[in-house]
Amino acid sequence: DWMEEEQRRGITITAAATTCFWRDCQINIIDTPGHVDFTAEVERSLRVLDGAICVFCGVGGVEAQSETVWRQADKYRVPRLCFVNKMDRVGSDFLKVVEEIRAKLGAKAVPIQIPLGKEQDFKGCIDLVRMKVWLYQDEVGTGYEEVDISQEHLPEVQKLREEMIERIAEEVDWFMEKYLREEPITEADIKKALREGTIGVKFTPVLCGAAFKNKGVQPLLDAVCDYLPSPLDVPPVEGAHPEQEGTITRKASADEPLAALAFKIMSDKHGDLTYLRIYSGKLRSGQRVYNSRKNKIELVSRLYRMHANEREQVEEVSAGDIAAAIGLKHTVTGDTLCEKRSLILLEPMHFPETVISMAIEPKTQAEKEKLVYALDKLKKEDPTFETRMDEETGQLIISGMGELHLEVLKNRMLREYKVDANVGTPKVAYKETI
């Protein structure tokens, strides 16, 4: 959370991307807000990601916002892991949260870990797949060791492991046959079945930890590598031809023709950054690409791998990558970039209608141009932000997804764009009839 507004409020407002490496995998991460006012950020991130981690509070459990985001993930059929956080807080209860995920979200939750110790005595996680304990030795969670499960915990752990195996068997056929024939089930079998069920969105593995102290983060990263899909595991992306009937598919391979989706625009003093998800092919800096929605040729002058608001320049990105490009003049959220000789049009994103409005006016005539410029920039960044002129009252009206949304945008205008403006409730033109 790098924006000043985010740090002041202690919440995520804008989706930020970064890349990290774990084991032999490269993981592209997008951190999205959980607040329903910033629903566009969640919607567009889920549209381009292959898997998601839903974070729940060990005390609060499933909140109303969680239900909204879960429905959005269902819409795009995104495979998920659940992570129950804050296991070291007073009142945290792992199994209660798992039950809530099942009851409120209607999800098939399969715990693959349970916490060792409760509240302030939380020491680590018991892995039900490998039957080992991750024991953390310090307060920052970097020092840990794998030990065997003690005798006092063994009966409960074996009962929960049996439950886990039954839940997996309900959804994965070959695993069910093995289970019914009472053949020995190995750790590799469980992992393979868990991966199959997670990618097929048949169930959701649940893990636990305390992220603030890094406890449980290493097994979570292992689970991302083991169970969430890589770009090769998801079905080939489908699109339409701009001028012909029928569907075109592109595999996640660098040898296929280019297909990339612009899912986010971020205003920057050096020019607008366009975030792209590359579905197939390769994209190089200095390359000319074709925007199939606008029928325009665009030049990608530079490519960056983003780490929140810090950038690392790269020469080339390929299928599966998430990168930001500078130099695109006409591209907006939801546009497709491809090669002129092999056209494809990917499905754009659909955002909900705005729900709340506010009137805004510049304090002086000199501020008017700055205000128009700022509103234009914010509108390009945020598809759920609208502006219009009310002809009857002569007021400039801005609309958004909620009070917090408009409040944040207003503060950004004052801070980032230095616009001095008054805001208030819109006037209503009363009319009389006979």
C-alpha cells in the first residue's frame, strides 16, 4: 500500500502488482482492496488472474465484503486458496471460520492445516498432508523447523486428516476409487488430487497463520506452487475476431501470436502506465501493436515489471506475465492488444453502475482547467467513476461506488492534482405540474 491515502486510512485502495520467486516458480501477485467501494479493482484483477488467495480474519471470519468478492471470483471461475490470518489474536478460532466459509459462502472448504496452539500461544501449523509440524522459533517467523507431531495432538490430527481425505475423495474420481479400495494413500496422491480439485474449482484448500509475524507464510507459498494453476493449467484464452464470426483460442505459449489485455491504467507524472496481462506470444519494448477494439496502431515505448509503485525496466515479457507499458495513447481498461496480421478481441470487463453522486465546483475560474484535467485523468484510471454536467442545475456532478470512493477521489484531487474545489450535495430541480 504505497498511496498516501492508503497509508493514512490503513486500507488498500488501488490494486498493486509485484513479482516474487519461490522454489522454482515465478509468482505474479496483485494485491486488491477488499472494500466494496473499490469493486472495480477486484473485478479487473480477478479477470486477469489465474488463481486467488482469499484472506479471512481469524476473529472476524466471513464478513459481508468477503461474500461480494467471493461471488466475483465465482463469476470468473477463479481457483482459490483460503488463508485464515491473525491466528495469534485473542478470540481467533480456525475451525469456526472454516464452518463460516462453508455456511455463508457455500464453498467446499478443505482444511489442509490446523493451527498449533491458540491465540497468544500460537506456535505454528500442523500440515495434514505431510503430517509434520511447522514450528516457528522467533517473533518474525524467519526461523522455523519441521518436527513430528506430538502424541497429545496425534488423535485429533488423524481425525481431521481422515476428514480431509474424505472431502477430497467426494470430488476427485480416481482418488475416490483408491480410497474405496482401501489402497495406501501417499502424500503425492493427496497433493495431486488437491491440485486437480482446486484447479477444477471443486473445492478450496484452507490454510492458517499470522502474516504480521510471517508465521504460516512459507507453507502458503508452497501451496500456491503446489495447488494453484500456472498459466499452462488454465484453458486457452478465448476471443472473437473483430470482423468475422466464430471464436479464436490462444494457448499460453510464447510461440503463439500476441494477445494481451489492458486491465488497469495508472496516471503517472512521466506518462500513463497501462497494466497488461499477456495471454499468449511475446511483447518487446519498442514494438508496434494493434488495438483491436479501437482499430489503432500503438507503440510500446517501454516495458516495466512493477513492484507496487517502483518499476524495473524489462526488454521483453511473454505469455503468463503481468507488466506495465508506457507510450499507449488510445488504450483504456478492457482493450485488447494483438498483432495486425492475427487479430483477436478478448472479452472486456463489465463494471456495475455508479450508486452515489456529489456536486463539485472549482473555487476560482483559474482552477477550472485543472479540475477538468484531474477529472479526466481519474476517469481514465477508474471505470466506476463518472462525471457529467447537469443541464438543468448547471452543476458538475461526479458519481462513484460509495461515499468512501468519492471521498478518496476528492482527496486525491486536492493532494495529487492540487485542485481547489468545493464539493456538496447535488441540487434537485423541482418541477410543478398542474
